[in-house]
Amino acid sequence: MTGAAHLAGLWRREVITTPAGDRDDTTRVFWLQSRSWYADIRIKADRPRRPEARGFGDFTEPELIALAETQGFAGELTAADGVCLWRRDLDYQPPAATPDEATYTLDGDVMIEDGLHSDYQEIWRREADSAAPLAAYRLDGDRAGFLILGGSHFLEILDRPAPLPAGATLAAIVSRALAAGDRAAAEAALSMRISYGRFAAGAGEIALSTFPWLERQAWRLDALPWRLIG
């Protein structure tokens, strides 16, 4: 197959391992796939928690650096000859030097992914009843974004005001800005909003977000000029 429709739905990562013995089964990872477009969020279990927070201003500088360890991205997936290529049109981290490409095998609703440009294996499980109905929307102009819907699941990404430079991690960018006394730049670097949750009839609740204070808050399919792309 060359399309990605056979991979449509909400996937939860169960574990990632490497030949060196690294293992992570606690990071919360969700990948929502439409017929070709997708979005992804990955938040570590030990991310700083501040239930009273209402914005990045309520976090300490070390906590901002820790928040920068989050990952998330969106774009278009192609799958052919047992190889997936996730094109990252938006990325929470700075642009990577190598493509996000892996071999994969499917066994029902379990997928095993093996990296081509780095040595890792991820095991994914697809949520039941998440593969239909499907829709993908794009937001263009001053603020780019993607909204992917699958069954009762949504994953929404709204871009930050300015692109990140290549060649560094987001944690390094945030650290440098804070060291220079520019907290506003550090917060701007963290300002890509990625939110995952469940919905019905255009309204739902955010379960996981790069803006931690939004979690458990209501979500609505708002009036942004979303353009249907798939």
C-alpha cells in the first residue's frame, strides 16, 4: 500500500526500546492518523505539574526547561513497501537532520515500528472505534495548524509565532534564552499548542496538552478558519 488509510485511527504507544537497553513505557504518546494526514503528541510522565498554573509565567525557569523535553509534530504520512515516512510540517522540536522514517509490521491493531535512521523499536496499539469517521483540517496564514479527528478523538496543533532555529534542542533554546534574561523568548519557544482529547458533537475535554493548564478543560471545535484537507 502507498497510502496510509490502513493505519487510520488513534494509536497509543506502549513502549520504546533500543539495543542499548533503553526502555520507556511511561511517556504518554498519542498518534492520530487520518487517511494521510496525522498529528502526534509525546509528554513525559515526570513533566512538571502545577495544578494552579494558568500560563508559562507560573513555572520556574528549571521547569520551563523540563517542559521543553516534550515532543509533538504533524504533517502527512506515506506508507509503501513496509516503510512509513512521517513528514513533519509542524514540529514542537527544532527541525531534525534526518527524516522520520521506519519499517513497520501490522498484526491486527498492534503495530511494530523499527527506526531506519536511528536504532529503536516502538510498539503501538490502535484504539477500537477510532478509525471512523475521519477528518483532517489545516490552518494556514499567520498561524499554521492541523486538526485531526478520528472517531471520538481529536488532536489539534497550533504553531508558535516564529520558527525555531535548526541544529539545537528546544531545551537548549529555552536554556539560552533564560540565561540571557529573555524569559519572553523562552516562553515564545514553548508556545506551540498541541492538545489531545475526546469529543462529541463538536465539544469535548482536553486530556493532554503542551499547555499543561489546559488539561481537563473543555474543548470546542472553534471558529478558526480550518480548511478541510482529508
